[in-house]
Amino acid sequence: MASGGLSGWAIARIFGITIRIHASWVLIFLLLAYSLAEDVLPQASMVDGGPWWGGARDYSRILSYQMRSEEDVSFQEAADELGITVWPTWQYWLLGVIGSVGFFVCVLAHEISHSIVANRAGIPVEGITLFVFGGVSQLKKETETPGDEFRVAAAGPAMSVALGLACGALYLGLDGALPAQARAILFYFAFINLALAAFNLLPGFPLDGGRLLRAVLWNRYQDMARATVAASRWGEAIGTGFAAFGLFLICWAAVHQQLWLGPLWLVVIGLFLRHVARASYRQLAVRDAFAGLTPREVMQPDVVTVEPDLALDRLVDEYFYTHKFRSFPVLEGGRLIGVISLKDVQGVSRAQWPARRVRDAMHLVREENLVRPGDDLSDVFRKMAEEDKGHLPVVEDGRLVGIVTRHDIMTLIQLKTDLGGHWRPASR
């Protein structure tokens, strides 16, 4: 799944792309390992490492025997009593962990393919995050042409199909040369990669298939917004279908007293797809609202500034308490030389305030945190979000000409969105 954003722990850099793991990934990793060790692999062991559903009948016989037994009988003991060959329990769990790790390696390969193609199209990739629903490539901007959109979207499923076919070829080609355990895990990787490709090719935004659909419609209509609306509606419909089918299976399982996690997972995935499909269109609406805007239209030109030689005790009494701001730009000779914040002052002992000057406690403003009046406002807003800044100074030829705040940007974008984008900035 391309685009989007999630935080997480950075674990590696591959091809210059930061790889992160979201906290929710731990949950699905453990659930998948458990499912493989307790369900999938025991069934595969009964068919000599072949398709696990082939062992479903014998697996059910073992579970039934355990339930009917008056004594506490282990899975291994029940299998021996029924004459069914199974593997040692530790092998199921070892292969389960390998299968769970391998699944996320496959997801990572899927996302790296998106990112590599995006980079080649001139679209910066901030990173890749693995989370409970798989993975997401965090692109810093949208594709600019239908062709780029199609290529970026197609790269992930193409990688998954290639991995699935490669694992399938090894499974079939080395049939007699591999132990059953290796055959079981190879078949699982072949199956899961092809299933991953099939799921992602469903024609609903923001799945890869939905992005492919958007690319085709975008090329046809020559209107990205119209194409996004259509693809997002398909995404909502598919999400609703997943959730409805999951609820049906939950009701059916409750009636037949055969509850399991699969239907609930379908409901969760369906609701997630609905939510993301709707959010994707809202993001496009916000992006359109940013179109053509610069800091010049939203900045506050009248900025309260301080001199670098002002004592800190006077700064607190005459500026912080008087103006109720949490930071002030520091000017010397009309040029911005730094910013003094409440946190900077708190770092100095109160007893030293009369003797210490603003220049002693202020922090310098990094070049990347300076804004020019003609910058793209969406880039400025993204910079604020990434740096967790509530405001940034606007500088022209080294001189402070204003300040832009996150609150003012959000207010303007909300007004433009509510009024359908009908706004023309007044000349300054």
C-alpha cells in the first residue's frame, strides 16, 4: 500500500529508505506465529508438507479425540493414538516464527518495490512502516502523472507475484529433495505472496488495485480529483463488503457454535479500508485547498520581537507576561539571529536572570526552519508537522517579514474547504 504516514521504531535503512516497525506490528506478528504453529503447520504435517487444507480432516479427528478423552491428552498423544504422523511441537513453533518473519519480509519487499519506482519517478520516499495491516510506503508527495501512478502502484503486486512464483517453483522443483518442513514453509510463502498480490489488486482505493484504477481513470478523464472520487468509492464499497461478509460469518459461526478469529479479522479489515478510502479523498480535498497558496497569504506581518541584549528578567516581565506568547524572534540590526523561547529561559537559573541576556539563552534558527514568502504553503505545513513546530519565521533577504502559524494555516484551509475553494487573497 503506497502513501500514508505512520510513526514507529526505525530498525534499518535499505536503498536509502528508513524502515520502521509500528507497535501494532508486534500484535499481528505474534498472532500469525500462533496461527501457523497451532493450526496451519500441524495440518501441513499430515500431508507431508503439502497444502495444509489437505490435512484438515485428520486435524479435526485429533481435536475431536482430545475433546472426547476423559484425561488431558496432548495433541501429540492424540495423534499417536489415531495413528496420524505429526511433527514435534517445537518444530511447529520454530516454523511458525520463521513463517511470521518471512511474511513481513515479503511485505517489506512489496513496499520497497513501490518506493524504488517512486524514487525513480522523482517522488521522495520518507520511509516504510510495517504495521498491523501489513506495510505502508510514506511518499512525501503524490504522483504527478497517470503513468507514474500506474507504475508505482503496479510495482508492489508485481514483486509479490514474482516472490510467490519463485517459492512455488522451488516447492515443485525440489519436491523430493527437501524435508517436509521446508516444503511446508515454501508452500506457505508461495501461497501468502500470491494472496497478498490478489488482495492488493482489488480495485478499491487506497489498495494498489484502487491506485491502478485511479491511474486509468485519471488518464481517461484528465482529472485526478474525479478519478480519486471514483476509486475511493470503490474502496468504500469493498471495505463495506468485507465487513458485511465478516459479520455474516460471525452470526453463522455463533449459530453453529464454531467461533474463530477469521470473521472478526474480515470486519476489522473492512472497516479499516472504509476509513482509509474516505480519508484519502479528504486528503485530496485538503491538498487542492493548499493549491496556489504561499506563506505570504497567511503570515502575520506584525511580529513582536526582542533585542539580543535585553535582560532575561525584563524579557519575562515585559514580553512573556505582557504578550502571552511562548517564544519571540530575536533581531539585531533588523536581521533575524535567533529565537528565545520559554523553554530557553527555564534552562537558566532564576537568580541569573538579571545578569543574563537574551543572546546568552536564545537558540539559533536552522536554515531548514526558515520560511520564504513565496514557498509552497503545503510544504511549510508539512515541515511544521515533521518538526512539531507551532509557528515558523518568514524571512526575506535575511530580514524577518512575518510569522506563519499552524493554527492560521489550518483555519484558512478549513475556510477554503467549507467554501468550496472560492477565495482570492487580497494584495498586501
